[in-house]
Amino acid sequence: MALPDNLRSITPEWLTEALAAGGHIGAATVTSFRMERVGEEEGWIGELARLRLAYSEPVPNAPSSLIVKFSPRDPDGVFSLREVRFYQDIAKGQDFPVPSCYYGEIDPRSGANVLLLEDMNRRRTVSFVKGCTPYEAEAAVMGLARIHAEWWNDKTLEQKDWLFSIADVPFAEWWTQYPHRIKTLLPDFEVSRGLMDFGDRFAADMPLMLDRVEGAPFTCIHRDAHVDNLLFGSHADHAPVILVDWQTVGRGRGVSDIAYLLISSLSPTDRRDSERRFVGIYHQLLIEAGIEDYSLDQCWSDYIVSVASKLFITVTATVNLDNTTPHRRAWRTADLQRLMEFIKDHDPVSRL
């Protein structure tokens, strides 16, 4: 069926078709809905809204509300394709900590795309600038381990050419622009020598970095697993996590998601105090899931070098996105401070 172009073109008739196609509403119809935009303040990419639905008759288990998401169209359609394909090919039928997907489709000719996802409005969000607690980070580590273990070294991932890779973009070119962008965006911020040295090495030896971050043993990775993309239990002592925003889903070493999470979402003090324990928990969960031939020492070494994934997304977002609002400036400042502290603590260049 024809896909709506944006939030304004959604109709009750289209929602009825989409939900009926997945067997979610039986013979009922959507008679009306109320819409409220979400995610604008956080700077989420794409159009998101919560729809509160009214039906022609009571339908057991039909969603009373849902999230509709449009990803931006891109020239080759790959960016908008990824998240739809994640729910169709990776998460379908799995007990993963992700929202249920009621409908997802993309028009390969135009790039038009849409997702209807489970509404997680009863879950807590946590401020990126403030960061999460180690308890919350542990829940995310455990959730990521479930996904990684299921797809560990699965060769079918190599056939999914829509998965994101660092090799798909001109990182070396963006790296040359990065110092100027940071100086313009945060004129009083001094980027550390350690971060610049690691970025120079990354840009100069892409094949090595690709092997260390995306080479075997690989799995399905989120690649942007920070606290803005996590939804927690409704109470502070109930922290099972849901991972959202799979637009940059790719193939790579699983522990890169753990490094990304801990660098991005914990204060440097909390990260120093807990990272050894979290990497140990992650590795133990892999072992319990039947993963072999991956030692804790190798996992720890990969964890440190995986700061490359964090640097890659930081540079990409700084160079290509609008970071000029006060909220985004504070976001970029906290992100950069945490990244520099990790590099100072671990000297990842020496691990290469």
C-alpha cells in the first residue's frame, strides 16, 4: 500500500491498513487519532510522534497508542532502510529489549519509509548531560549482550549489505574538518592531544581500524548506544532497558557497543570504577550463551580499541549535524569531555 510521506499525511484509513496487515486489530478500524510530536528537544533524527488511537470497536491487545517514525530520505535509501530492516530481519521473532514493531516498510524507489512502534511512554528517560547511574548502565550492558550473543559471528550478517559500516563514509575527510568545527562550536574548549593523536591514527590507517572494530568475531551492533537511546523501567529500582533508534545498526565487534555506552553515558569517575566489572559481566553473559574462543583478555583489549567507534560517531555528528542550540552544545561538551578522559585513561594508540 502507498506509504505516507510525513506525519501530516497519516490518515485513519492508512493506520487501519497498516495495523490490519500485521493482524493487530482484527476486523476493527481506526476511526480517529490524536497526535503529539516527540523527540524534537533531544534532537532525534527524523520525524517522530505519538498517536493515540480510537477504534470502531473494542479490540483486545490492540495498541491504544503507538510511536510513528519517519527516517530522513537519503540519496541511496540506505539510511532510511536500516531501521526498518532491523525490525524485519534482525529483531523479528526474537526476545530482544527493543520496542515491538507493528508495521514497517520502505519504498526503495523514493526512500519513503515508516515505522509503527510500541509506545514506551511509561518508561523513564535519562538526561545525556547528567548521565546515567552504573546500575542503569549495567541493565543496558545485559540487554546488548542478549542481542550480540544471538547474532555472534553469524555469517548471514555479511549478506545484509544494508548494515552500516565505517567504510561507507569519508571519515578521513571529516576528520580534517573536525578541529575547525569544534573551535567554531565550542571556542573555549581545548581538545586533548591524546584525542587528536588517536584521530590522526584512525584516519591514516582505516584498514587497521576497520579490522579491529568491525572484523571477526562480529555481531549485530547498535553503534549509537548512549543514554538518549535507552528507555528504563518506570522506577529507579526497576531498570530493565529498552534500546531504541536503530538507524546506524551495523556489523562489528560487540564490545564496541559496551565501550560506546560506558564512555558516552557514565561520568568518567563512574566509568573508571565500573568498566572492568561491566566488561567482565558482558563476557560472562557471552560464555553462558555458548560463545567460545573469545577470552576475557581479548574482550578487554577490544573494549579499549573500540573507542574508535565512539570517536567516529562523535566526529560524524559534529561535522554533519546542527549542534548550535544550547542543548546540543551542552550535549557535545559532555560527550567530548567523557571521550577525552577515556583516551587519557587507556591510551588506545598503544593497543594498535
